[in-house]
Amino acid sequence: MVSALALAGCERWDARADDGTKPAQTDSQTPKDPTSMTKQSAIPAKRTYSKSGFDVTALSKENAAELAKTLSPEAFRVTQNDGTEPAFCGNLLDNKKHGEYCCVVCGLPLFASNSKFNSGTGWPSFFAPVDPAHIGEVVDSSHGMKRTEINCARCAAHLGHVFEDGPAPTGLRYCLNSAALVFHEKGTPMPASSEPIKSETAYFAGGCFWGVEHIFQEAPGVLTAESGYMQGTQDNPTYAQVCEGDTGHAEAVKVIFDPTVISYRQLLAGFFKLHNPTQVNRQGPDAGTQYRSGVFCTTSEQLAQAKEFVAKITSEKVFSKPIATQVELAKKFYPAEEYHQDYVDKTGRVCHVGNPWPEVLGAAK
């Protein structure tokens, strides 16, 4: 059965008992000992990740300056003092090898050989970066003209300028200084600073995926959170089909995270705080098997950790009712329709309450 609220979209709600009534403070959704769910530690700062999986959190001026100490005089002049090398003098102007052009200061990949073209200007030119999030832009009004300066998004190193006279498909010309770049040929080892982070993937189902997605996006160390359907029997299900309850899918969220910032166990701890795991085939006003609670694991290690975590909070009587959460290996995940993605940010409607990450990660209350 699908409630009217489920079809219309979740409103903000307080966790409710299985009969839909708001419980007393001691009911099953309220942990008796909140600190027992995870070991306290210093909460990490929120980091910024690009869609291609790189940590692009801005370095402090002190850290960037320390990296710049190793540069050649010409690279320092260009990247730290907004310099420009003479036309037709850069060592990468005529480079035709396949590979990536990275920031000479911090190593962040900026451009790839497949977007390089001969602009005839005397500087290496590209029509697109490897990831828009890797490039910063600022208006440059020096030299009596208005131009758009481009910088490395991670360390703020000056790279060059971008102009609107490039080729298709972007129509842009990113004009770079060779001294601001280091080239890594395809097939050769890349330094750690030029590699994406070694992320992991986890799946969680806790009722309406709008709120679950939003709260996981708030967690430090989470690169992306995506709403979708999984653990069902039909390929490429639609929202309407899942709402009918016949496909066996759960509304779930795919979480890609940086395990050096937030652990899988900490994700579990946050998940069991953001919803009521004792409710069977529902969450608050939303009823149906698609709203069931589930932890769907990508590895045997995750499966063991999830089962151990559930056993621990069960033995500690964190909840006064039995935990109904399914813990099993993940089946295929199908992304939900675009209008479901980032729904809370798009509409401002919230269907879960509270941000568990300060408590889970050890911030002062």
C-alpha cells in the first residue's frame, strides 16, 4: 500500500512508531546511549570532491607556499606571481604525446591531450579541462583589458587565461603557460597527487530516498550520494513501478566515500541515527516494501561489519524494539529519475530530521 504522502512527496516528519503515532521520548527510535554507537574522534573538515573523484579542497596559503618552494624560478614566477612566459617558448607547446597535463604545484590533473589543439597563439591551448571543478576563474583587469584568469582549483596556482574563440564543441580556448604544467604520458606511473582518491561504495535504504541522500551528502568524506532503486526483480524500474510495490525494489542511496576521511562503520552509525530501523516496510508516513530499511553491501568485509554493527546495537538495547533492517549483499543499483536527484536542495522539502555526523564523528555537542 502506498500512502498519499508517499505519492505526493514526503513532508518533514518526526520519527514515528509503527502505528504512525508520535512516540514518547523512550520509544524505539530514540537511542538509549547515543555515544555507544561509535567511538568519538575529532570531526574532519568538510572536503570538496570533483565528479572525476579528486579531492579539490582548497589548500591553505601556507601549504600551497610550501609546495611552491620546490618549483623552478620560471614556474614560481608564472604560478605564484601571475607571470606569462614568452610566446612560442614553452616546452609543452608542440607536445603531441597522449597523456594528462597536471598542475606543476600540487599535481591536480587539469587538461588532457584529447582536448589540445594548435591555436597559433604560441601557448599550449585546450578547448576543455578534464573536469570543470579542477579549474578556478577570476576576472583579470590588468594590462588595460578585461580577461578571465584561470587558476588551479586546489592550490590557486596561476595557469593562464580562457577566451571565447576556441573550437567546437565548447567554443573556448584555455591558454596555458607550459611552466604551470607538468605532463604525464599515458601508460606511465602517475604520482599520488595526480591520482583520484581510492573511494569505496556503499548502499543504504531508509525510507524516502530524498532525505537519506541529502543527509549522506552532508557527511565529510562523502563524494556523492545518488538516489535509486535496488534489490528488486525488474530491470530499469521506474518510480511509478516501484511505488506499485510489485518489483521488490527498495528506495536506496548509492554513497561513494573517501575511507581516509569517514569509515564504513561511521556511515553505518549515521545511517542508524537518521531513520527508525525498527519499522517494517515503512518509514514514518510512507508505507510499502520500497520504504524498508536496508544495508546493501558491496563486499564481504562490508557485510561482516554491517552484521556485527547490528548485533552490537541490538545487544546494547539501543532501540527498544527489534531492528528490521535487511543486511545483505548488494544487487544491481538503478539510478532514479533526474527529478529525484538532489530533491531536497531543489525544493527545500525535508523528509528526515537531524544531522547525525557531528555526533558520529565526535564534534562537541
